[in-house]
Amino acid sequence: MTKSISDAIDKVSVTEAKLKQFGDILDGLQTTEDKKKMLWKEVYENALADRTNAQILFDDLMLQSRGNTANHAMFGSIMSKYLERMAKSNDQILKLAELIAKEEEENTQLSTDDIYNQIQGT
């Protein structure tokens, strides 16, 4: 098995674990509507996919640009856009953490950082 296939399988496994952890967090929200939980899970899944895809594309261009000034000049702005996409995905995850913290506020006093860490699996 090639390293890239092995890495892809590892990323899928990590993503599945993160989605399960996020689902567990949502399941703990007893008073939240199922529709809202479903939408939040979809947003989270899309944010992870966007971030992963942008990372793959960024890494590819980084390898092509490393040590090559012409390629760096040609791909630099595109690489910047991939970094922006990853940052937007992170912002979406942070917004979800804020929404969940707000929902949890009635039952417990979890901070946004705690929920974000749980979402990230740390």
C-alpha cells in the first residue's frame, strides 16, 4: 500500500472518529431539536471535508513550489486561498462550538474552548 493511500485511510479514520465524538456531544443535548442537531452535524462534516480538501490541495502546491521561485510566484496566491478556506472551516467549527455552548448553558457551564477541544478530539 502506498504512503498516500495509507495517509488517506488514516485521515478518513480520524474524520470518522471526530464525527462520532461530535455526534456524542450532540446526543448529550437533551433539549435541542433533532433537526438542529442534524444540521449542526452536517455543517461540522462539511467543515471537516472543506478543511481536509484544502489541506490536500495546499500540500500539493507546497511540494511543487518548494525551492522553485517561479512556481512559488505562480501558485502563491492560490495557496493563500487554500489557507483562507481552512481558516473559514475553523471559524465554522468555532461558531458551532459557540452554538453548542449556548445550548448547554442551561444544563452545565461548559466553555466554548472545552467544546471546541471535544470536537477536535483533544
